Amino acid sequence: MHDCVRSAARVVVAAAALAAALALGAPKPAPAAQASEPTAVAVDTFQFKPARVELRTGARVVWTNHDDVTHTVTSGTAERRVDLFNQTLPGKDAKFEFTFTRAGAVAYFCNRHPHMRGEIVVRD
Ligand SMILES: [Cu+2]
């Protein structure tokens, strides 16, 4: 009786393992986020270029520092921070990527040079 239950359990485990193996081998559709490249924003001569970006929810932005100095990509404004992202870009070629999952306008700035400002407008 016990042996019977045990071997039945073994069969279930083996079937689950086989199903998992088949699932791993099956081709998967690419996730939607991979379908499009992130929108590029250059951090260049103390400016975000372009300063304003519009995109759909789920889209990504990648900032790349082209200056030799450290900048930050910090959500909100110098007067009113927003707790969404705050990334330091320490010198040339430093990158920061962020996925915008909620509709709305997100202002951001550089914490080291608060006159550097940008905006991401996200729509559903
Ligand atoms: Cu800066």
C-alpha cells in the first residue's frame, strides 16, 4: 500500500519534471519590453537632450553621460524631490536605464547642477 503511494508520487514528480523540461525547451515569445529599444537621452554639456520625452507605459529610457563630470538623474525638481529614481552617472559613458510603468509626467533634474532639468511624459 505504502509502496504503491510512493511510486504513484514518483510518477507525478517525473511527469512534472518532464513538463518543466518541455516548457524550458519550448520557444517563448519575446517580452513586450524587449520589442522596442529604450529611448535615449544624452547628458551632454550640462543638458539633458532631448529635455522632454514622450512614451508609453512600460517603455524604457536610457540616459548616457557624455560629459567628463559626474551628473545625476534624480526624479522631481530641486525644490520638490520625487522618490522614483536617483542615479549617479560618474563620468563619461555612465548609463542609467529606467522603465516607466505609470502614466503621468515625471520631472527630473541633476542634483549636482540643479539647472539641468528634464521631463518624461508617460501615456497609457
Ligand atoms: Cu549635472
